[in-house]
Amino acid sequence: RVLYMAAVCAAQHNPVLKSFYQRLRSNGKLPKVALVAVMRKLSELLNLSLKYPDFPLVG
């Protein structure tokens, strides 16, 4: 549930993930499928930030 809510917020407010979500939606993906893709991208970013502490999460 936590990752789902983070993905919902990111798809609405994070500029990079918002454009990613909108691109998937414009390509015909269902909303929940696009949101799962945002969840995966968020989990990849979190794993990268744990693996490389100096990984830039912004910009």
C-alpha cells in the first residue's frame, strides 16, 4: 500500500514520473497498468539510492 500511494502522489506531482505516466496513458495503457509502471520505476530509484548513497534523486 505504501508504494501504491507513493506512486499515486509521484504520478501527480513529480515532473519526471508525471510525464512518464502521461506518456504511458497516451500510448493506450490502462491507468492501473501505468501506475504499476510508476511503482516499478520508484522502486528502482529507491534501490539505486540504497546501492549508491551519492545517487542524485533530483534533477
